[in-house]
Amino acid sequence: MKYVDEFRDGTLARRLAAAIAREVDPAREYRFMEFCGGHTHAIARYGVEDLLPANVRLIHGPGCPVCVLPTGRLEMAIALAERPGVMLASYGDMLRVPGSGGDSLLKARARGADVRMVYSIDDALALARRHPDRQVIFFAIGFETTTPPTAVAIRQAAAEGLGNFSVFCNHVLTPSAIASILESPEVRDLGSVKLDGFVGPAHVSTVIGSRPYEYFAAEYAKPVVIAGFEPLDVLQAVRMLVRQVNAGQSCVENEFARAVSRDGNRKAQKLVAEVFELRKHFDWRGLGRVPYSALRIKSAWADFDAERRFAPEPRTVPDHKACECAAILRGVKRPQDCRLFGSACTPETPMGSCMVSSEGACAAHWSYGRLRSARPA
């Protein structure tokens, strides 16, 4: 574990924080959004923000795939699970996400639906092989990181002739979400926050590379620094962003060069392009309807598309009125700004997806004792 420990060295972290403090302009505010839920948890777990000057603020973004899935898509999954002869396979986080009226996949299972928790889509394929009498539907969610395994599984199912396997596809795209935060009318109506730059996602960028972020640096004059998930990664990324802002620059820098290249994983990209195509629009929790921000299964693979096979009724369901998850995902509010946080809403009794998911901002703040913050909103 020596390699990991080197990126968690407390002495180096304090030196980096001191260097950042020397370089910031005390007369201005720096607001950087970390897009990925993995960064949010690293920041909360290691107290990264506590090391930074008061005028450097890290803002949580919509980088949690469970959190950004709208309630309507969850309810479509519940409806699929309750069909006779169907077995729905899902990641564990999604089982507890509350729908309208507090319903969930876990409650659907208690009512008799055949809902199985899996750790990967390979587990769902194994279920289809073991249960040829059941229609096994995999509830696919996630950003670009989890999309290639879904493409591989669909190809594998076709090769094996698994006619009882299909995918309910909810894969979404990081660049589209960043663009929506910066420009979409929906976000302007719902509320937005001033940003000076982005801490770019780590795992997503190993797949898509750093090239897609160059558009935001060029068109919106917003610097992007791709960072790893360790505390020293995040601190170094903040320092690099501060330097760009101070110099009036906006470009893409790659702090996570040990894993990310400019072009990304070409083989994975080719697999995704073979199986998936862009949706014209997709609803996000917190961002509203975002054009060309998600993927659907191509018609050539329609036999493995649960939406085509079972035609679940599209649903639009409002979130819990008192839950601030949508505003938290936009960076407009912090978990502590929600009146439900830590009272009615806890990991045991979650009122919104941001408290359920292992990558959610509310779960991070709860898990690591960030129940109050002296930082201004």
C-alpha cells in the first residue's frame, strides 16, 4: 500500500495547503466545482477543505450517478420489476433510493417482486444463465466509467443467445452535464452558482480522456484540472486551478497523468460506439432535461433493450418538496442547508438519493461528521 499512502501523507498535505495559501489573492473568491462523487468523499473524509484558505471554496457537483437519476426513471424500474416473470438486477445503492410516496425497489421486493442485488453486470448475466425461465433485466446506471462493461455484456448475451437478458439503460455523459451547469436555461431557472473552474473526474477521464474538456476551457474560459481521488491529488488540482485563475488562463491540465491520457481508452470508446447512441434528451435530477446527455441502445441490439422489449410507461415524478438534493447537485446548496439533513434524513431513513448513494454529497457529509460548516454558502 506504499503507493497509495504516498498520496495521503499529512505532512505533504499541509505543505501543499500552505503553498496554496501563499498563492491565493486574498481580495478575491475562488469557487471550484468537483464534479465526481469520489472527490466529494475524499474531500470530506480527509478534511481537505479545512486545509484551504477561507476564500477557496470547493462546491459539490452532479457527479453521483445514483443521485442524478430522476425519480421517474426509478419508478419505471419498479414497474419493470413488478411484471410477472421478470427478475430485476440492480446495484445495491439503487434498492434504497426513495421514489414517490417513499416507494423503492427494496419495498417492491418486500411486496413480492424478484429484485436481486448484484455487484456487476456479469452477475446479471449469470442470473440469466441460471434462470432461463425468467426475463432478467439489468438496471444500468452510471457515467462513462460503467458504460463499457454494459456494452461488453450486451455483446456477450448476443453471442450466447441469452434471449432472456436485457438492459434498462440509464447511462449518462459527463461533458453534457458540465455544459448544462454552465449554460442551460433550465439551470438558470432552477438556480446556479458562480464557478471559476472544475476539478475534473478521475475514473471517467480514464475512459474519455482529457480532450472533451478542452471545449469548456476554450468556450467558457473555465479551467479544468483532472485529478485523482487521493487528498494530495485534490490539493494539487486546487493549486493548479488557483494558478490558472491568477494568471487569467483557462486550459485543461491533467494532474492524474498516472492514469489519464488526452485520448483516453480508445478500445472502450469503440465498444460503446458500437452498442450505444445518443438520446435526444434525458431528464437529470437537479439539472432538468439535458439534450444529448445520455445513451440508449442502438436498434441493432434492440433485442437486449428493456425499454423496447417491455415498453414501460415514461414517468415524470416530482422530488420530495422538502428535499434539497436537486439544489445540492447543482452546487447551489450544501447538504447542511437542507432542513431534513441529519434529522428526518439520515442513511437509515433517507429522504433523497444524495443520502442513499455511497457517492452522494449528503452521505459524505454525514459519514465523516460534516454536520455543520463555517463556510459561507
